[in-house]
Amino acid sequence: MSTGFDANTAYSMKDKVVIVTGGGTGIGKVYSQRLAESGAKVVLADIAADEANDVAAQIRESGGQALSVPTDVTDEDAVQAMADAAVKEFGGIDGLVNNASLMSVLPRGDWFEISVDRWDSVMAVNLKGIFLCSRAVYPHMQKRGGGSIVNISSGRIWEGNPNRLDYTTSKAGVVGLTRALAREVGDDKISVNAITPGFTLSETQMSSSSSNYLGGKDDGKCFKRPQTPDDLVGAVIFLLSGAAGFITGQTVNVDGGMYMH
Ligand SMILES: NC(=O)c1ccc[n+]([C@@H]2O[C@H](COP(=O)([O-])OP(=O)(O)OC[C@H]3O[C@@H](n4cnc5c(N)ncnc54)[C@H](O)[C@@H]3O)[C@@H](O)[C@H]2O)c1
């Protein structure tokens, strides 16, 4: 008897074309690698061109499919060119992971010391970038008859974490954007969801955090161990997959049970 749900295919990434912004370093690099290992055709859109080119080359050497398109997500023309390159190479776009962010490069400190230039840069990358990338892929997802957008927010928004006021504010904006955009594109069968990662030991986070800051991070969790980039991969793949086909406008918290949302 057919139930309309096939567990063998519902979670599959095979041949899905997925763009990962900021896919050249940190957690985005791990998303790109795991998506490729799962059979997706991955487009890495990162301003860190050398790093993204290297990751794409490693994926291809391992038998996966990947294209690196060096992209500044705040640059409308560059973002459009990136989407066009993805379509030219792989024939369409099914998924977008809006992961690029100004985070690890931001010194932690008093909100009163944040310059207006820094505030504007954070909003440009963390919010305008998501708007531009989503807008660039939209017509291509429409052509495919649907698609999935996954926006990376942060667990900081549940706690109201201080010391990067601009960053926390931008990540709260990601949730608002996710909810409103989900309503805008629902008729196009495009899902838009967000993930709020807890403090995650990405290579970039490690290099920008003092040992003092790293101490005690696991105390409030149900699972008392450090969070790694791979802890986030399952949620990303699920939200990109057909198995999540009726889930949209939601924010999935992945933090080992620190916050219960
Ligand atoms: N690591 C954590 O603890 C943590 C926690 C919560 C949320 N997050 C979020 O997860 C995502 C990945 O985190 P991470 O630790 O790898 O962060 P990160 O700061 O190391 O990586 C950000 C990536 O975005 C890229 N990027 C920056 N500006 C860009 C631009 N203008 N155009 C294109 N790419 C640009 C960088 O080159 C880098 O590859 C981010 O959205 C971050 O805010 C991370």
C-alpha cells in the first residue's frame, strides 16, 4: 500500500543543486562537504575565494560535484552572477543555505563601542545578503516548481547574548525575514526555514575565542559536550529535503538542549 511517503527517497540530496553561502570555511565548509557526500551538486559562494576554491576542488577530487563562485553576498550583481553560474553549471537551483555571516571576525565588546560602519557591515552581510541571495535564486526555484531556503540564525537570539549587539540583532532579523518570506513564496512551493545553532566549535570560532570564553559553555545543555559543525548537518539536510516538504516559516534550535524553543 502506498502511503505517499517513501523513506528511501524523502531525505535524499541526490542531484539536488544546493548553494551554500560562506561555504569555504567554518561550518559552511562542513555543510558543503556533507551535502556533496550526500549526492548534492554544491555551489560554494564565499568571499573567501581561495578557501572556497580549495574546498570545491577537494570535493571534486573525492568524486563529488562542486562549483566555487567567489561571491560577496552584499553585492547584488555578484550574487546574480553566482546564481547564473550555478544554473549554467548544474541546470537549476533546488536549495539555498544562507550561512555567510560576519561573526568570527567581530571582536566581542561593549555595545557602546560598536562603530556605525561596523553595524552597517554586519547588517549588510547577515541580512541584506540573505535578501539578495534569496531573490537571485527565486526565479530558478519557481522554474523547478519549488525549492528550499535554509537561513542560519543563532542561538544568541534566545538568550539575548551581549557583547556582539550588532550580530545578535542581525540574527534576530533572520528569523523575521524567514517567517515573512515563507509567506511570500509559499504559493511557489518554496520553503523558508531558519536554524539557530548553539555555540559551535567551527575552526573560525575556535581561532576567535579565548580559552576563558570557551569555558563552561556546556553546563546548561542536556547533552553536556561541545557542539561541532557536524551536529548541525542533519537539520540542514532535513530542511532541504522532501521529508520537510510541509515545514516552512519555522526556526529549528540545534544546541544540545541549552534552550527549549
Ligand atoms: N560558530 C558558532 O558558534 C555559531 C553559532 C551560531 C550561529 N552561527 C552561524 O553559523 C554560520 C557559520 O558560522 P561559522 O562559525 O562558520 O562563522 P564564520 O564567521 O567563521 O564564517 C562565515 C563565513 O561567511 C563568509 N563571509 C563573510 N562575509 C561574506 C560576504 N560578504 N560574502 C560571502 N561570504 C562571506 C566567510 O568568508 C566565512 O566563510 C554563520 O551564519 C554564523 O553566524 C555560528
